[in-house]
Amino acid sequence: MTLLHDAGPTLDLKEFRLLRDFVNQFCGIYFADDSAYIVERRLRERLRDLGIDDFAEYYRYLQYHPRADAELEAAAEVLTTNETYFFREAYQLRAFTDEILPVVRGRALARGSKRLDVWSAGCSSGEEVYTIAMLIDATGLFEGWDIRIFGNDISRRVLRKARGATYTSASFRAMIPEYERYLIDTDEGRQVHPRIRSMCHFGHLNLMNQRRAAIVGRVDVTFCRNVLIYFDDASRRNVLDTIYERLNRGGYLLLGHSESLLQSSTAFEIAQLTTDIVYRRPIPYTELPPRRR
């Protein structure tokens, strides 16, 4: 039974599990039973905005109301965690610039192509996307190339911030001084240089929607860092299948430092780099270059 108190409606265990499973099916995010209070606290603002008195009524709204789809997006937005900043996990970014990009460049040239595509899956407010663009530009390896870095998120709010490309000090707590040249000081904060912004594109995408993920196109590298830790096993496998499908053969997948594919997918192979372990979509044996004798 749902009870009212001064702070708002409370969420009992049965209602929590119904809502938790409904949201999980929609976007993959999973909350264990000990996270019920977090869900209760974050969803209260949705109940207030809708004028709904309790969580049982809110659950019925999500099932039957004509605006249920839009509200499910709104619920997912308040339940997701959006924590990011420029040059996060610098050791991995070094592996990206020093070892992955030269390989990707060589493969593209061997195909007669000068196109580079990178996907930031779950990009939040865009700092990762712009970091990737800065790194690519600074290598000097891709001058004159067609470069596209695509970032997606389920939250329309953070995507608006990403497109604005203007950030305050919290976003720069790991900023590397040599990349300061890509930033412009404004009254609202520090804005990413237009040349870097021109490489970057953002779109609203639920990673659980495999059909919709086709908007990403084919990519050479996917960053999906500290996203899958919020998913349950089945949802994680679903997203990894989508990432695998979007990657070119030989393309790379970079996860967060605490993440592993050990129990989630056997489709990828491990690529041991100097400063990091990443994953790669295998190249079929028939497509490998002949060995030199």
C-alpha cells in the first residue's frame, strides 16, 4: 500500500518492482531492491508534475495513458546517472590515440577510404564526444578526412547541453593543458571551438532499441564507458549485440575501467594494448592480409 507523508508518496516493495521492471524493459537500467528509495525519491518529481497522488496510479499511467511513451522517457531521464567530464580515464585515451587510431587509419587507407567514424554510446552531456574530437584533431593523422563522432543519450536534457558545447569548471577537472587551445572563454563558461564541434553530432537514442540504432551507421571505434554497469545481464547482452553490429570488422570497443565482457559476450576478441585492454570485432580469416614470407 502506498502511504502519503510530508515528503510525498512512498513506494512499497511491490510497486517498486513493478516500476523497476517496466523501466528496465524500456531502457535496460536495473535497480536492485536496496535501491528502492532512490527510485522513490527521483520519481516523486514526476508524480508532482503530473498531479498524481501515489505510485500505483503512476504505474497505471505508464501502462494506459495516451502520453505513456513520453512519460516513460521522462521517468528514464530522472532515473539515469549523468556523470562525465573531459579527458576521463586518460590512460585509455592514450591507448586510443597512440595505438588504436594509427591502426584504424591504416585499415581505412588500405580500403581506399579517408573516413573515420566514432560512436560515444551513452554520451551524457557531451564531454566525451568533444574529448574524442580534440584527440583525433591533435594527432594530425586525419587531415582532410571525413570525420564523424556521434554521441547518443536517452536524456534529451543532457543532449541539449551537449549541443550547446559550453561547460563550467566541473567538466574540466581532468583537463590536459595542451588541449586548452580547443576552448573559447565566454560569459556562460568555456565553449568548444567550432572546428571541433563541426566533427560532432548528437542524437536521441535508447540503446535497447536495436532497430533505431541503425542511425549510428557503421563505426570504427565505440566508446561505451560506465554505461553498462547500470544494466542487468539480459539488457547488457542486448546492447553489446547492437554495438557489435554497428562496428566495422576489426573495430574497437572501449569500456570503463571497471567493466568487462567476461560474462556478457563472447563475440568480441580481446586486444591487449600497452596501457589498456580493449575489445575488438574480429576480422574474418578470409579478410586478413596475406602473411609476408
